[in-house]
Amino acid sequence: MQDRKSLIKTKDLVYEYIRRDEEGNVENLTEAVSHVDLEVQPGDFIAILGHNGSGKSTLAKHFNSILVPSEGTVWIEEMDSADEKNLWDIRQKVGMVFQNPDNQIIGQVVEEDVGFGPENMGVPTKEIWERVEESLKTVGMYEFRKYSPNKLSGGQKQRVSIAGVIAMHPQCIVLDEPTAMLDPRGRKEVIRAVRALNDVEKMTAILITHYMEEIVYADKVFVMDAGKVVMSGTPREVFSQVEKLKELRLEVPVVTELAYELKKAGLPMPDGILDSREFV
Ligand code: ADP
């Protein structure tokens, strides 16, 4: 068993996608997650960063038992994610938001959509409405509660998806590239909503992304490459390793790179400049 009470802990986690032919022989094997050890403490804002195909999504799917390990163990609180009897409890504790909001919204009206999750959990009607109101307010979508979701922008839809998850009162929300399909404005809205959830509501948040600028507000960042966690630390620690980030095919923000180059050229710049305000 684990020694500390983390919300999520993985030990030597390996996940292999296996493709078989008609006879059941293994045709192809991809080790998408390779010996990952990490811990998430309650209240953390974690970012998992990596280019496409680095294993982020496969890792994230272990956090609420959509996938179970090929090797190693994942615990949610003290529950082994591979034990089927824990599935319901794990899904209650950890909610997931995916890339495409159109696949997640099913209601004809925003407030109805947000109410589906708690309804399925058997929450009493009066409380469902309280939760819907509170969740929509948290993501700044309360004024759109009577709208049809297909009248909303991508960023607004994604915020409704987030409200739908938080209405189920999970302890942790995992967002798997929630901004990948959004324009810059939508991306900002969603990141702001995630920050508010973590800051104000104290919800543990795990943000999967390949956008460097989205990790700035995280408490801790894990950087993945080829299924492994290859860097971890605060955003500043990660941002200060410009060469390594570029090797990992991550796009370093212009200001971070400029500060890095200026420092190399002899100017007394601090390491790990996060944004233009700091740069100035
Ligand atoms: P990321 O989220 O960082 O883009 P993924 O976890 O989606 O990475 O993918 C990691 C690796 O696993 C990639 O090589 C990808 O091609 C492979 N992979 C992902 N999903 C599947 C699947 N359903 N079947 C087979 N291979 C997969």
C-alpha cells in the first residue's frame, strides 16, 4: 500500500495498447505509458504537458479507471483502480472533461445538460437545481442557462461541459486537452474557469495540454515524452529549461525564449520567465 494519503498515486504504471489479428495473435504493441510514478495531492493544480502521442491522454484515462494498468498500480485515494468494485466510487471522485465539447453535451438546454450527471447519481431534485446554478456560476455560464447548447461558442460549450462535471461534486477534475479545439478567446475562458475551480472552490485539477502557456498557473507540471515523465517541477523550473523543452518539441513562449537568449548573451535575466509582464 501507499505510505501517504495522496488523491491519486501511480506506481510503475505501464499501459500497452495491443492489436491482435483474427486468431488472437499480437500484431502490434504500443507502450503508451512507460513506468510512470506520480502523485497528486488534494487541492493541487497539476499540468501534464507533452507533444502529440507522448501518452498524456492514456495516462489521464487511468485517473478514473477508463483504462486500467497493464503493469503497475494506480490508486485513487486508497482504492486500487484495477479493482472493479471501486469503479463507481472512483468515477464519483474523479470527473473527466474531453477535447470535443460537442461529444459531451447531450441536453437540449444548458441547465438540463448540467443536471444530467447529478440526476443519474440519484441526487434529489431540489439539490440538482442548486448544483446546476452553482456550477454554471462557477464557470461564468449562468446567464446562458436557458440557451440551447448549439447556440454557444466552443469555449462556452466547453465551460458547460465543465459545469456538468462539477455538478457531480467530484474531488478532482481531469481535463484532457479541453482547449485543443478552441480559438484563443475560448481557450482563455476555459483556463480561467479551471483556475477559478481550483483557487476558489479548492477542487483538485489536472490539466492535460500541449500549450506551454496554459501551464503557468499550475502548482506542479509533469512533462511527458514517449510515455515517460521526463521533467517535473513548478512552471518556473520547467520554463527555465528552454533547450530541453525544444528537444521535446514543445513550443516555448516567445518571451521565455527571448529572456533565455538575452541571458545567454550576458544580460542579467532571471530564469524561467513565464509571460510578457514578467519579461518587462
Ligand atoms: P497524447 O495524449 O499525448 O497525444 P496518447 O495517450 O493519445 O498521447 O497516445 C500515446 C501513444 O499511444 C501514441 O503512440 C498513440 O498512437 C498510441 N495510442 C493511443 N490510443 C491508441 C489506441 N486506441 N490504440 C492503439 N494505440 C493508441
